[in-house]
Amino acid sequence: MSDICRVALDAMGGDNAPGEVVKGAVEATKKENDIHVVLVGKEAAIQAELDKYDYSKEQIEVVDAADVIETGEPPVMAVRRKKESSLVKAMYLVKEGKADAFVSAGSSGAILVGGQTIVGRIKGVERPPMAPLIPTATGVSLLVDSGGNVDARPSFLVQWAKMGSIYMENILGIKNPRVAIVNIGLEEEKGNALVKETYPLLKECKDINFIGSIEARNIPKGDADVIVCDAFVGNVILKLYEGTASTLIKKIKGAMMSSFKTKIGALLIKKSLKEELKTLDATEYGGAPLIGLNGLVVKVHGNATSKEIGNALIQCVKFKKQKINEKITASLNVEE
């Protein structure tokens, strides 16, 4: 099997498409030799952007797609009817084995629907979770689920804990990652019905390093490596996380520019502060993978810039090299 990771990139998805998407593809190919990007979308528009750069024609190709799925469209209907859309055509490249992974900044709903109905789940996976990496005081943690399954069963959460552990150990190199379930307290008897039913199942699971409950305030401290919850809770955590981080950064910058003295101080600490604030930037870690599908599907922010697109593409290379899907299959004790 080739070491080259072929990624189908939805060139028309997101607020900044196709410009930032194409730029991200070019940047990724300059950083990573073992990647081949298939830009799927309106060929003329994509080529016009590509012509702005000096790029490797061996690493980038274009597949024409006449249609686009807009963010506000009903996901199921859009995926069914718009077969010639960039999102659907790119996903079919994964389904047909012509690509190893799919990346898009487009409609979250359409990506979730397409991921399950076109790419398909790994045999034995009940529901694939969306799993972004979130910054913490000690590094990053994986949040599963953050958008795939608002209504979940205990068995789903157990699988997510297993798959999340595999991801963190192989992609981030964290040995025996700590797994925790989001709760309103640390006591085992606390929580809603889902948490109370799931807790003992995670406790009995020998495949993971379950450390118990985690309260939301302890997530940024890095008290666990894999954070397990249903998508309703996870999405609230993720959005609050992003909003708090951006507000905090604005407040810090505002305080530093408030007077002549603070501006002098800002100049003295600018380099160190920039490095620290960089750790709060979610785009540093690529996109949110939809784990448990027959190919890798990655969702990046709708307003993603070339930096986030490029990081998401490079993320796909590591996913393939570490054979994450094969390890997930083995953990579920089912044959491919």
C-alpha cells in the first residue's frame, strides 16, 4: 500500500472558499511530501486560485464539481439531491477508495450525514463521534462527542472512550491516556441518567484508563486526555471554550494597549505572550475528525483560513500512517 495519503478536499466549502482552501492545500504540500490533495469543486475557480502559486502539480489535482451545498440547506435533502456538489463528490472519492480522507469547512450537518451514508461506518461502530482537540494548560485533550450525536446511549460513550484513547495514543503519543466523563460533580452517584448508566460501564472497561468524572472547570486544566460526553454537552463546552478564549485574548490585547506604560510593557513581553496565546488557538491542531468511519472525515471551522486547512490536511497523513481505523477495528473485536 502506498505511503502517500490522498485527501479529497472540498474546495467550495466554508466562508473563505475557494481562496483560503486552495492556499491551505498549497501550503500543506510544501510542508508534507507524503500527501496528494484532490481539490473538488468548480474547476475554473479553483484553477484561478492555483495560478497564484508555485505548487507541485504532482501533489495537487482538480476534480470538477458543478454544485455547492450551502450551510443553510437541510443536510439530508442536500446530500441526496446534490450529487454533483463538491462535498458529495469528494466523499464518494473516499467511498470508492480513490482517497484516504476527506476535509471540508462546509455544512456540519451535510458532513455528518454524508460521512455516515456515503463513507459509511466501520463495522461494529454504533455512532461515529466528532472529536476536536481542545487546548489545555498541559497540552490538548480530545472532546468526544462535540457535534455528531445529541442523543446518545451508554454504549456509544463507551465506544467513544475506546476510540478516543486509540486516537490520543497514536496521534498525540500519549501513553495510557486518561479518560473522564463530563459530570456535575466527582461523585459516582451524581449526573443525569446517561452519565449514571455510563459511569459503571467505563469503570469496568479494561481497554481504557478511566479516571472517573470531570467537571467542566477542570477540563482547561488538563485533568484528562479524553473527555467523554454526548454531543449536546460537548458542543456547549466547545462553543464556550472558543468564545472564552477569543474574549480573553481581546481583553489582554486591550489592556496592553490602554496606556503608554502598558504599551512599553507589551513590547517587552510580546514574544513570550504570543507563544502562550498560540496554545489557545484551535487552528493549530487541524480539524475535528469524525472517528469510526471507513475513511477519515475531518470538519474544520466554517471561517477556516489556509492555516487551519493546511493543518487538517497534514493531520490526515498522520491518521493514515498510524493506521487508526485498523486499530479501532481491532479494539471492537470485529472483522473488517
